[in-house]
Amino acid sequence: MKLSDFQFDLPPELIAQQPLCSRSDSRLLCVSRRRGELSDRNFRDLPELLREGDLLVFNNTKVIPARLFGRKETGGKVEVMLERMIDDQQCIAQLRVSKTLKPGGKILLEDGSRLDVTGREGPFFKLKLVGGGLGRKLEQLGHMPLPPYIERPDNPQDRERYQTVYARHPGAVAAPTAGLHFDEPLLEQIDGLGVERTEVTLHVGAGTFQPVRCERVEDHRMHAEQLEVSQSVCDAVQRTRQRQGRVIAVGTTAVRSLETAAASGELQPFSGDSRMFIYPGYEFRVIDGLVTNFHLPEST
């Protein structure tokens, strides 16, 4: 399967640079694979497409302000993009810098605090904040890690709007964007239909924006992401099957979580990293439907 098979024209002016005033005012394209039909809807119409007994699976990860700006000891600018926090002092990160830093290098942050480069993990750097308090430092100095296709600086409103209303567990460095269109009134309306909700946790990594560099899709090595699927999620899926409802994932991260937890053939609790790569030809074990945003050409 060729990467070029996934190339299409995407006019830049069709990529929204600002969120709508109301989350659920977004447009919705409904695709029926069985009937081969497309319909142009509003996201507020989603309840009309659901049925009593269905199950919606959300990803409740919370985006952290993972982008930091600093300087090398020589004065050169450094942009730090966290991939994962190890603890409250150490993290794995990408660095954008004119000349790469080696272990022993130092990054001076805007308030004078210091990150030390302690090692490498493939394309990533292992960093240590002198004195600890990394979580607090991110809240004080961190910027929201907007996707590369959002070509504007982040602003204070992004701390709320680049976050789902049900975000609970900090750790993502990119939002599970399909969930951004849900607001509380819409969720209440869905609940009133008799549609069940459950939540997985997958901390979206910066690797989600990495390009596919091989022409043969099957040769791509997917980045790892930390996820958790609880027993309560497994029980919710089982109840849905028993009542002949549909399991509908909100976002590809929810798909990846469920399908990873069912890799043995049966859905079971899972906690750990996943490198699962789903591409055409894959047979889904858990999900029956998907709510997703559009994806960039030739991306995962």
C-alpha cells in the first residue's frame, strides 16, 4: 500500500485557525459505509444518528501546557516540546534548536530555572529540571502545544478550548480533537437518549504529528503512546453487545485504546504503551463506528 494513495488536496483556507464560539456548532459529515451514503450535517445533529443502547467511548486525557521556551548557555534559542513526563523532575522531550544539544547541555528557561540534558532516547532528549517541580513549572511558563497546522501563537483561551470538557487525567501533549466538539448540553441530550458513555485514557504524544517517511505504508513504525483501558470499560462494551447496541469510539485515540486492549482476540483491561498501527485491511475487534476529525494528507 503506497503512502501516495493517501494524498489529497487540502486548501489551507479550509483549516480553521480559531475555534467556533460554540463547540457543537461544527459541521459533521455522516458516512454510511453500508449504504455508501454521505450527508452534510451539524455536530448538534449527532443525537439523531445514535440509538438507545449504543455506547460512546471517550478519551479523558488532559492536555498539559507542554511547550517551553528557553536559551542555551551561549544564548541560542531553544524550544522544548514535552513528549512525556517521567516524574516531577524529569521528562522526555523534542528540542527545536539551531545546533543539537548533547548530554550535559543546559537550557535556561524564561524565569532563570534550568533544564539539564541527561541523555537521548532515539529522536527525543531526556531532560531534568534542577530543583524539581516540573508540573508547576509547566503551569507557570508552559504554552499549549497547538498542532503544526494551526499557524498562530497560542493564547490564554486555548487552555480551555484546546481541551475537551471531560478531560480529567493530565499527560497529553496534543488534544484528542474529535472530542472538542462535545459540550455539556450535547452530552446531556445524548444521555437522555439512553446512550451509555464510558472513558479510556490515552495520553496523546507529539509523535502523532510526525510524518510518515516510507512510501510503503506497512513499513511505518508507529510511535508509542501510554494508555489505560479499565475493567469498567470492558464491562460497558459487554453490556452493549448483550443489548445489541453499537460501540462508537470518539476519536482515533479511543479506537487505538480499545483495539490494543483486544489484541489477544478478547477485550480485557490494559495499562501500558501501544504501538498499534491501524491501516486499511485491519479487522476491527471492538468498534462499530467512529467520530473523528479530518486528517492531514499522508498522515497517520
